[in-house]
Amino acid sequence: MNRNSNLKNLIQFRKDLRNKSTAAEAVLWSYIKSRKLMGRKFRRQHSIGNFIMDFYCASEKLCIELDGSVHFCRIGMFRDNEKFQFLKSQGIKVIRFENKYVHDDINFVLSKIIDEFNLSEQTSPPAQTDARSAARLG
């Protein structure tokens, strides 16, 4: 883990986010915690720099973000893009899902995450994926 990871000034904020997780975060976490998803270890509310990721898999350099309504306003979209650009500069791939996909079709969400594992095994460097857009199309 690098020096830019889990900065001390964000400890309480990350802890508060873990303790007040959304329903969608709780559902997804139940499927990916304790290496349940293909043996990959995920962390909840892990930070790199000043950005806190909903879920992070260090071995895959994969960030999973779940989006509720706050992400679809102008400020939310601006902040999401700012986070994406920073994480991309750190070599971290970001995949996003609307909360409703976690609730309505968890198997779709899990299969898209697994697809990202497979992509990282096949390509170098891995491409950015936006499952939010893919989900809307499919």
C-alpha cells in the first residue's frame, strides 16, 4: 500500500461511511467480503489521496462505486469525474453501478465485476469500464 493510501485525516470519515452504508453497499458487501468473489480481497471505504472508494480490490487495482441519486446532479457528476481522473492517474480502474442494479440484478453486477478480473488477466493496461452505461444499454 502506498503512502497516499488511507490518509489519517480521513480515518473518522471512512469509519462513519462504513457504519452508515447504504442498502446497496450492504448487499454488495455481503457478496464480496471475505474473499467470496473469486478469492479477491475487497476493502470498504478505502481511500487513495483525498478520494474514498466504496469498494477497492488492491490485487486488481479495481474500484467499485455505487451510485444513488446524489451522483446524478451536476455537482455529483463533477465530483465523480474528478475522482475518476485521479484514480485513473494512479492506475486504478473504476466500475460504476446504479444502486438499483445491485437490488434488482445482483448477478449482473457480480458478472460485470468478474469480467473486470478477466480483463485484467488478458490486457495490459486494463480499460476503463462504466457498467452504469452498459447496464442502461443492456
